[in-house]
Amino acid sequence: MGRIVLATHNPHKVEEFQAIVASARPDLVVVGYDGPEPVEDGVTFAENALIKARAAAAHTGLPALADDSGIAVDVLGGSPGVFSAYWAGHAKDAAANVALLLDQLSDVADPHRTASFVSTIALVVPAIDGRAGAEHVVEGRWPGRLATAVSGAGGFGYDPIFVPDGQPAGAERTVGEWSAAEKNAASHRARAFVELIPLLATL
């Protein structure tokens, strides 16, 4: 069995990626990253994902995956973006982040509250045995708009205020009101995974 390292210390994320990788490469085992955390000083999701994947590939000598994600609000020029987790400060307080974003949009009419969840996944393959290395970046976007108040106790982060596009009129729900299975099938990360699978087949 070959190995591919995921640049995270989160075992739940390792399990999630293992399920996806297995669908394209059942011979690959996803392992967690046990090295030092790199400084994520990129200004885009792609830059930060590559920073993490490069660090994991360099530390382990294995092909490496990393993801970076957040929410991009159109009327805010794509913010919070890479600062999604820290929007209300370095405490990474999800409730405070949501409250601040709602306050900033309090006077914005519904047609202008459009936003997207964004997931960017980087794959870095180190040079091995004379073979050239490679870097790939894929992106998944989940378009929708922001509600005016929190609704639903499911999910995490900005889920309770994000209303995905494509729902029946009059029956729209925030992701906080979706089941985990519904979210996992339609989310930005699921859309990025679709783009990632063909790359895994080439390893």
C-alpha cells in the first residue's frame, strides 16, 4: 500500500480524505502530518493550501494534500476569505465571527447578500527517484447567500447563516438546518473532491 500525507493534525479530516481517496486509489493510505506547522501567510486559499502541502511533502518525502477553505461575500469583495476563521479576532470564535459578519451586512438588502463557500485543495508530489515533482490546485465553490439571522444548530462556522442556491422557493434552509449527509454531498469540499479524484489516479 502506498501512502499520501494530509497536512493536518485532525484525525477526523484524515478519515474524511481517506474515504475520498479510496474511491480513486484504494491502494493509497492517507496518513496524518506529524511535522511542524508552517506559517500560513498566503493571501489566497490556493497559496495557503500550497504552503501546507509543500511543508508536509518536504517533511515526509510523500505526496501531500492540504486544503484551505472559508466564505467569500461578494459585497465585501470576497472577504472574509482566507481570514474567515479569524474574522472577529485571533480567538477563532465562530459565534463572534458570525455575529460580526451579520452586523456588517445588517443594511444590505437580500439580493446583494450573495456569497460562496470556497474549498481549495493542493496536491504536491515531491521529486522521487529522478522523477520530476508536481503541484496541482483544485477548487470547489458552493454559491448561495447570507441569511439575516442564525438558523439551525447543525454544522459549524458560518453554516447557520449560509443559504445555498438551488433550493425550492419557500423552503430554503441554512446549512445549519441540513443533515450532515446533505451537506457532505453538496458542499464546497465535495465539489473540490470531484476535481481532485482524476489527479489522484495519475499518482
